[in-house]
Amino acid sequence: MDEQALLGLNPNADADFRQRALAYFEQLKISQDAWQVCAEALAQSIYSDDHIKFFCFQVLEHQIKFKYSELTEVQQQLIRETLITWLQAQMLNPQPEKTFIRNKAAQVFALLFVTEYLTKWPKFFFDILSVVDLNPRGVDMYLRILMAVDAELVDRDVVHTSEASYFALTFEARRNTLLKDTMREQCIPSLVESWYQILQNYQYNNSELTCQCLEVVGAYVSWIDLSLIANERFINMLLGHMSVEVLREEACDCLFEIVNKGMDPIDKTKLVESLCQVLQSAGLFSIDQEDDVDFLARFSKLVNGMGQALIASWTKLIKNGDMKSAQDTLQAIEAKVALMLQLLIHEDDDISSNIIGFCYDYLHILKQLSALSDQQKANVEAIMLAVMKKLTYDEEYNFENEGEDEAMFVEYRKQLKLLLDRLAQVSPELLLASVRRVFNTTLQNWQTTRFMEVEVAIRLLYMLAEALPVSHGAHFSGDVTKATALQDMMRTLVTSGVSAYQHTSVTLEFFETVVRYEKFFAVEPQHIPTVLMAFLDHRGLRHTSPKVRSRTAYLFSRFVKSLNKQMNPFIEDVLNRIQDLLELSPPENGYQALLSSDDQLFIYETAGVLIVNSEYSAERKRVLMRNLLTPLMEKFKVLLEKLMMAQDEDRQMALADCLNHAVGFASRTSKAFSNKQTVKQCGCSEVYLDCLQTFLPALSCPLQKEVLRSGVRTFLHRMIICLEEEVLPFIPSASEHMLKDCEAKDLQEFIPLINQITAKFKTQVSPFLQQMFMPLLHAIFEVLLLPAEENDQSAALEKQMLRRSYFAFLQTVTGSGMSEVIANQGAENVERVLFTVIQGAVDYPDPIAQKTCFIILSKLVELWGGKDGPVGFADFVYKHIVPACFLAPLKQTFDLADAQTVLALSECAVTLKTIHLKRGPECIQYLQQEYLPSLQVAPEIIQEFCQALQQPDAKVFKNYLKVNF
């Protein structure tokens, strides 16, 4: 072997050596006999370097995986002998191989097993067993090989084929089933016996091998005969392991797999109960908080498995009508609840989380029972108290820098929320009473209570909103008991002063809850000023924590929007108080604004909503809106001048971002308006037109074009809704600037603006569209024709998206009844456009674009396909549109397993139906006598096709096409 290249296998080698090693590996993979050199190196232990040994196994792995069938019988025998020789050497070597080499060797053995067991090597396991006997190193390799075989046969996480295609997977599934069936017949009893011997031999003197063996038993139990394992000698041994500290975690997992095995419900109940009896008598059911948490997490998983297994049995027995056995099983379930509760309430969240499934399913049973016993009611209450306790943050939670532990707790809380929702389904009254008790007790003394207890009390009130669902948040009407309880708690929340609690989690929970229950303020509006002040001062928008300020900005916007008219008495005061938060942060160094620009968007929207929804006169609204927007316009002009003169690129970017924020803020204020009518009624048209005139010059700025164009484009979209035709005089000049020096992304974003204008104003903008139609198309074609590197995925995707946008534009023009925009472009241009549509329908494997193209074609046929259509269009229909309807579905890339392709075929059918509708018998004649015979279609199929096409119900023809393509 190339010794120099092999040096690159060392992880510490430099890049050149590593590159050379990779190239050498690729070379060996395609070489005819390199594998033999590697086989010899392994069999004779030529190399001592671990990385070279690993490399040799990789070469062998590649040979077995991809080129095994090319080998002669002698060569295949050599691979078998190499592996057995290597295995024999393992027991004599002074030091065991590194773990990564043993694992790779096990994978190679497993690959050979899958390839040869059914044909050439039926004694695979017996040969390995005869070599390893009970030698510890040999046993280690034997167990690793068993795990690798299981992974090949069972583990669905392994992607077995390079293509992972459906057929390959189906073939593998069949092959794996056959392998497992053959193993069950020929060797599984012997393997199980070998596991028993290994466990018995090593359980007291080699915990590592014992744990490995338990892992193997757990893996295989899911697909072998359970009676081979679930018998007295095995179970007793496993139960013995449960009291040995180094073995009990693996023993737990092994028992879990046994319990998890599918079987008859009565047998399952007996199995679980017999296990429980022994575990209980061994003292494992009394949980001590001080116990080893890693073991308890596994034990919790085992108890969860046993509980869920019993519940599954109960469900099946009820379904089968076996009430006596179902009752026995229910008693068995009830007997585990005390243990479940001990685990649920455990201070370690992993232990608690592992039992939630059993808890959830148990509550589901109770929900189905007609009446609950006193004990069951007590169980529900105990679960409820456990959930409330476990929802509480611990001291270690880092609110300022949330990491992995914090993310896990957030997920755990979501699981607990599901339990709370399920509790509400079982006993809503109990849940409400429990939350009310905890809430009131905590808030009475919030000043002296720890933050986590205050937070969870408010959190529980928040969670009730979803746990006790009502339509449209009407929590404060209907059921009097519930409404009164919630109203009392909300009153306490807003009057207790708890919003001043000095912890971010409590502050955020306070604001989340007042917004969640905004309907409370319709019932008791006297509390609105108190909450508004909390939002506006150091508790909310001026809090020391950026996280609180950011979230509050969003919640404040929601609060104001939901209260609408009730905000009237406070509008001027609120607008004055948020004045400093509306300032456009200059891009000067060191200036630290209270809110980010994203947060400011919500404040601008809130200001707009307050003004527009107020009961002020139109004149007053006009003045307030101008006061809001004038500072933005003035700043914009100054900043744009600065940008034009800026030399430094970072400075340019900062200025462009700031300009973009100004446009974005102005856009956001307009969200308070639903249409032109509301803008007019508020007297605000003029100020938005002024904004438009202020912002449009940014389009001619040669610097930072992408950022500036994006902002102005968004503003234009809003103004089309708010100002309607008053915007039209600005569109031609804006479009001209936006089409200059543009890239694929610019065009892609510009086209929706033109589509919006076209769809909204239709014939009003026909002259403008006719004028800019070809310049827009030239810009699109220019970008589409730009050469791109073959492997440049992002460039290919950009072009695909631009092509879709182009076809969407044509669809909007034709769909808005403005085909004259295309027709008036001159015969040559019209033909070019039509050919691009044909090309889009047939040549590009993009079903979304194909669907759009067929919609355009059927619309054009509908408009121009009659006797009085444009000269030459009928010819175009027969020469190009009809063939497109056949060529597209016949393409290999036209995949009817894809939903978008099915829609494209549907539009293709509509196109053919429209041609038939407009051209009548002439179309049928053309298909029967000219076009379909030219495709060598059999006469009876032609007859069938034409009959389907002439059916009055379009669905018939669509289904016919679907079946036949």
C-alpha cells in the first residue's frame, strides 16, 4: 500500500496529506484487487496504526456493499476467512482493539451476514460462536456483531440504500423479513442460549459485557419468540440484575423491551403483573429522592411502559367486550398510580418526564368512565398538584442566557401543559378550584414569595384559557361559576400590584395573561389605566431587560387593538408617552435605543390604530397622523442626502438600513386602515401621498439599491390598498427605476407589485402595462439567459422562481381581461411570448409553472380561439397548444405521484376542453385524422379519447387523462 498516502489517515495530519489519503481511498475503491491487500493486512496484522486498520475495514466494507457479486467463489471465501482469522487474533492480542475499530469490524461482519446467510454462510453465528467460546474479547465482538446485524435488519433509522428508492426499500424489507424468519427457524434458540450463558458467566465479574448482552436481548426481543426470554430463568436473572448497581440500568431497559412486545391483552396483563410483584417485593416501588437519578430515569421509563401496556390491554378488552378481564386490568392500572405519582413529582425532570405518557393515558381512561370513585378523584387531585409543582422554575434556570437545559425545561413544560388540558377534560371544576386556591394564596403575599411560585400562579391562570376552551375568548360570560372565578382572579392580578415584581419571568407572565384575557377589560374597564401604565413604564416598554421590552412591544400592540373603542379616553396620553419610542434610531455609533427596529414596528402600528380607531374628528386624526409621520419624512430626506455622499460601505449599509426602517414604520402605520374609504374618512390621504413623494427618490439612489428598493416596494403595496388610484401617477416612474440594473431577486419581488396593480385596476392601467410590458419582459429574459455555473443550485433556484413569477404575471394580465396588452405588442413579440408559455408548459420540469402556463393557454384560447380571433391564432392552437397538452404529460419528469403535477394535468385537461369548446367538431376532426395518428395512437384509443373530450362534464375528461397518462 502507498505508505505516504496512509500517513494522511491520522487526524493530526495536515490538509495535503489528508487530501492524498482520501484520493487514495477513492482509488482503492475502484481498483479490482486492492481489497485483497487490505484483507491480507487485517488477517496478518501487518499494521499497528489504528487509522490504517479502520481504513482497511472501510475498503472491505465498500467491496461487500457494492461489488460483492463481481467476486469469484474463491475470493468470497477469502473474505470470510479473513474476518474469522481477524476475530481469532482478537483473543490473542496483548491489547484489545480500539472501540471504533471493533464497531467497524462488526458492521463489516453484519454486511457479510446479510449478503451470505441465506445462501453461502448459513452457519455464520455458529462459526463465530465456535471461535469466541466464552473468551471475554471474543464475546465482546460477538455481541457487537449481533447489534450490527439487528441494526441492518430492524433499525429503521438506518438508510440502507444510496437512492433509498421505494423499490429498493421494498426489496430490503422483504429480504430482512426472510432473514429474520430463517434465523428464527435455524439459530435464534441457540443464540438465546448463548446470551444466557454469557449473562450467567459474567454477571458478577464483567459488568461491561453483561450490559452489552442485556442490550442485545433488549434489541432482539422485539422480533423473536417472547417465550424464549419471558421465562422464569431469564426473568429471575434480569430481576437479580435490578439490584446490582452497575447492571440495573441496562436490566431496566431490557425489561422495558419485554413489556413493550405486542401480545394478547390478558397475557400482557399477567406478564406485567408478575414483573411488578417481584419488583415490588425487591423494594423498588418505594422511591427515594436521593436514589441514583440515571437509574430512576430508566426505571420511570419501565414503569411508564408497564402502565401504558396495561392501558392498551384495557382498551382492547373493552373493545372485545371482555368486561371481567377489563375490570381486573383496570385494578392493576390503579395499583400503579401511587408509584406513578412518586415518579411524576420527582425533583429530576427526566424521571418525571418519562412517566407522563402513563399519566396522560390514565386520565384518558378516567375521562371515559361514567363516574369516578373517591380514590380516582383523589388520584386526579394528586396529579393536578404534581403538575402545578413541576411547572415551577428552579433556582438554576438562566433567564438571561437560555441554553440547552433551559430549552429542555421549556419542552417539559409543554408536556405538563398537555396533562393540565387532559385534567380539565376529566374534572374542569376541580382544576378551576385548585388553580384559584393556589393563585389567591400566592398573590395575597406576592411581595414575600419566591419568583418561581408567583410566576407559576400567574402561569396557571394563563393556562386555564386553553384548558377550559370557549368560543372567541368569551371567558367572562356563560357559565357563571367559571366566569366569576376567572373574573375574580383577573381582578386580583391587575390590582395586586404584582406587575411590579422584580423578576422578568413574572413580568412577562403578567403581560401575557392580561392580553390573553383582554375580554375581562370589557367587563371591568376601570382597570385599563392601571394596565396601560404597567405597559408604558419601567415594568414594560422601559424595563431594564431587552427581552421584556421586546415582548411587551408586541403584547402592547395586541392589547390596544383588542380594546379598540375602550382606548378612547387614553389616546392622547398614550401617544405622548410613547413619543420617545417612535424616534428613528440614527446610525451613529454608541447610540443604544430602548427598542429594536422590529419592536418599533409594533409601536408605530399601535399609534396608527389608536389614531384611526379613535372617536376624534377627521381633522384631528389628520393632524395626529401628520405629527406621527412628519418626523419620519424629515429624517428620511436628511439620511438620503447623507447616503448619497457616504464613502465607507459599512456607513452606507447603516444609512440604508435606517432609511428602510423609516419606510417600514410609515408602512406599518397604514395597517390600521382596511381600504381607501377609511383613509379618506380620516383625512389621511394627503400625508401618505407626501410620504410617497418623500420615499420614491430613494429608488434613483445608486447605492444599496436592494435594501432601498425592497422598502419602497413594500410601501407601494400598502399604498395601492390605502390610496388606490391616487397611487397610479407614481407607478410608471417607480417601475422604470426598479427595472434598472436589476437581478433575478429584484424582478421576482417587483412582479407581485405589478400583478397587484393589474388585478386591482385592470383596464385603468392598460396603457401603462402596454408601455412597460416589453421592457419588463426584456429585463426578465436578460436575467434568465445569463450563464450560470452547472452546480450553482441557488442561481438555478432563483431562475426557477423568476420563471414562475413571469408566468404568474402573464396569468394576471390574461385573467384580468387585458389580453390586448399582449396583443398590442406587435406580431413578433406576441409570438415570442406565446412560445415562452409553450416552453414553460412542456420543457421545464416545474409543475407549478406548468400549471400556470396551461391556465394562460386556456385563457388565451377562450379569448382568441373563436372564429373572430387574431389572424393565425387558430393555426398556433393546432400546431403548438394541442401538442403541448400531450407532450407535457408524456415527459418522464411529469410525476403524477406529486400533487402539483396532478393540478398541472387538470389545467392541461381544461385547456383541451376549452379548445374543443371554441373550435367544435373541427378540433375533434384534427385530433382523429391528423394529430393522434401522427403519434401512432391506436384507432380505438383515439375514439375513446375523443369521446371523453366531448363529455359535457369536465370531471370525466380530467379523470380519463389521469388514468391514461
